[in-house]
Amino acid sequence: MDEDFTWRESDVPAPGPGQMLTRTLYLSLDPYQWGYRRSGMERPGDVCHGRTVSQVIESRIPEYAPGDFVFNTNGWQTHGLTGDGVSIFRYMFPRKLDPAIAPISTAVGILGMLGLTAYGGMVVQCQPKPGETAVVSAASGGVGQAAGQMARIRGCRVVGIAGRAEKCAFVRDGLGFDACVSHLSESFADDLAAACPDGIDIYFENVGGRVFEGVLPLLNRRSRITLCGMISQYGNTDRRDAGEVWRETGKRYFDRQEVAVHGLAVRNFVEDYQDRFLAEMSGWIRDGLVKYREDVWQGLERAPEAFRALLAGGNFGKTLVAVGDDPTLDAELRARRDAGDTLGAVPGV
Ligand code: NAP
């Protein structure tokens, strides 16, 4: 709700010893931020947490100079101090960004936490093999689009699940999935079965609920599931643990088919897999094997509206808010964004 947010203005702070001041270029909006609020990790009055791509304005940290681009956690603000003990140095994967490798916005998307989440769940946990059928829910979203393309690169038949027809078409024709089924259709379960004639070997779960129930009867013996998220349950006021309900719903299928179910927390993949992921994903993007779609909203004041859209399926691709001017943007993208195109960058698609 808009009334849950307050707009506050204050002076831009000066960096102290061991700190730098950065201006926010992109703010990442992610479903987990909703959980931050609900769990009480964030209290009313706090600046909303958020991962960001920023540019250094003033630095008292030797490794960073004015003009550098960085991944950090400025939260929902136009400027932030980094190195104050509550931002990047305690966070998941601080790093300096090189615009020559990929657009810097990807540091909070396909080349950031979302891509690593997909890599951990799909490549590391589910280990896709040629000829297998992999199904990915929320397939047009930040994590889903990456997970499905990784399975495709490994030679799987890949079936996406998404909402609107426009999203399904993008998943099929833009991202190269073999099929995409709409969970909005009354015949969803039958459509999914028709798209998976050999059953399902891998299911990458982002959604839960009715979508999960459609997947269960199609699971093959010794299939693998990554339980990445359950976005359909995030507004659920049922006090029972959503994960428990999910496991209970699936139990008889899991037992009968010897299904391996993996929980997923992206932080567990940072130490062992981040370097490998960054190298592989940068190569896939460079070689045109992986495409991605960003849904870029203009201006920090639109963040609450964009966040609501994300939770209701009103986004289309990885959701970002462009907070400050990105000096690395090429002329074509700049013109599209200046014209109010909220569908942002769609490189190669
Ligand atoms: P996203 O997919 O870009 O956006 C969310 C999408 O979920 C919406 O676009 C919508 O797509 C779909 N959705 C929303 N409500 C739905 C419902 N009731 N039924 C079916 N689909 C619904 O978001 P994301 O950032 O990539 O995150 C995807 C999932 O990964 C989330 O569950 C998130 O919590 C999880 N995640 C987990 C980790 C981890 O460490 N485990 C890390 C990152 C993200 P359609 O319009 O196509 O339905």
C-alpha cells in the first residue's frame, strides 16, 4: 500500500574514514524484501533495504575512486554511505563493476544474486542432463528466465510456466524455451501435461500453490526439485509455515517417485560458486546464449508501485528502479527510457 511508505528528505552525508559516498543508479526490487518487513527484520521508520548499483562520488577507501561503479546496498535512497559496517562489507557479494563486461544494471539481475540463485538451484542442485525435461515456474521473471536458459544450455527440453500470453510468448520466442504454459488458464494442469509428454525430471519452484499441484502428478522417478520460492503464498495470512504445507502437499508424490527436494538459500552458493558462475554467465551473455529482460521503472518515487506490481505479476522481467542517471547507457536505451518505456533493456531479444 502507498500509505505504508513515507518519503523523507535529508542532507547527503559526507563519508568518514573507511567510508565512501555513492549515488544510487539502480535499485533492485525483489520478493524477499516483503519478507524483511513481515519478519520484523526491518522496522517502521527504517530505510527500506535494497541491493543497488551505484557510482562512487567521494571515497575514503583506497580501493575505490570517484566514478567507479559498484554493487552495494544503498537501499531505497538516492545516496548512501558504504563501509559503515551495515552495507557492502557485511553483505553477500560486494564487487566493483566493469561496464565493458555487461550493462551495469545486470549486477542486481542476471549477473548478480538472481543469476546465482538460478545457477545454484538449476546447475548445482538439479544437475540437468541432455534429453531431460525441466520445468520452471515464474519463467519470465528474474530467476526463472535464467534458470530455464541454463537447463536449455545443458540440453534439456525446457517448459516455462508464466501468466499473461505476452509473457508466455516472450519465454518461448525470446528466451528459446521449448514451450510455455499459462497458469492463468483453467486447463493449466492439462496444458502442462501436454507440454511434458515424457514427464518432468526437474522442477524449479518459484511459485507454489496451484502451479505446484499441477506439476506433482507429472514428476518422473528420481526427479529433482529446487524449492527456490513460493511467491503465490507471500501474502497468505495462514499462520502455518508455507514450506511445511508445500512439503505435505508433495509428500506422497515425493515418496512414490523418490524425488530429491532441495531447499535453496542463495547465500550458501556465494563462497563456492560465485566466481564460476560469474565466469560462465558472462561468457553465455557475451556469446548470445543467455538473454535477459529487465523491467525498469523510472524514479525512486515509483518504487512502491513497482514493488506492488512485482508481487502481483505486473512486472515483466527483472524489476529495477532507475534512481539516478546511468552514464554508461547507450543512446538507444537512453531514448527508450526517456520516452517512458518501462520495459527496459531486452538485449538480443
Ligand atoms: P519475478 O519472477 O521477477 O517476479 C515474480 C513473478 O511471480 C511475477 O512476475 C509473476 O509472474 C509470478 N507470480 C506472482 N504471483 C503469482 C501467483 N499467485 N501465481 C503464480 N505466479 C505468480 O521474481 P524473482 O525475483 O525472479 O523471484 C522469483 C522467486 O525466486 C520468488 O519466489 C523469490 O522469493 C525466489 N527467490 C529465492 C531466492 C533464494 O535464495 N531461495 C533468491 C532469489 C529469489 P507471472 O505473471 O508470470 O505469473
